[in-house]
Amino acid sequence: MSHLAYVGVLICIVMGSIWLEYVMRTRVLQRFRRLLIAMLPGLILFTAWDAYAIAQGHWFFDLDRIIGWQVIAGVPIDEVLFFVVVPFAAILTLEAVRAVRNWPVGDEGES
């Protein structure tokens, strides 16, 4: 069961932040295109960085703690999911704080 450790942490991160979408009405999921634009550069950059570090022998993943599916150049799916889940949780948290504090960003007229 230890091969699910990384995924377990990711699930805890999602569970700790997804409620903000509904309770605080952050509308992050409703603005999916904006979310994708915010997250995609980091996902691409850090996945490539990990692939390079793995190829150079500077970085590795404990095979006992990950699922074992590799997405690209030795980067496990668990790590790619990390680059999706953590920014998503951060964006949800920022938008929740914005909602509570009434911080405008200039797109209030958009749906």
C-alpha cells in the first residue's frame, strides 16, 4: 500500500482545498480556460525539468512510494499530478482569500 503514498498526499491536498470552490464560491472551476492558462506553463516547465534531472541522474523517485506509471522520460504520473494539484489548491486558496477580502482583479464583469 505504500506505493500510494504520493497519491495519498495529493488526495489530502485536493480535499483540503476543493471545498473552497463551493463554500467560498471562488468560481475557479467555472473559469476553466483561465485555470488552464495559469497552470499549463508550470506543468510543462517542471515536468521537463524533472525529466532532465532524472536523465542526468540528479533526481529519482522511490519506486516503493509511487504508482510506477511513467508519463514522459521517466517522470512518474504522481509527479505530474503534483504539478496540477498543488497549483490548483493554491489558486483556490488565493481566490477564497480574494472573496473574503473583496479584492477586485478587474474581471468582475466576466462570467
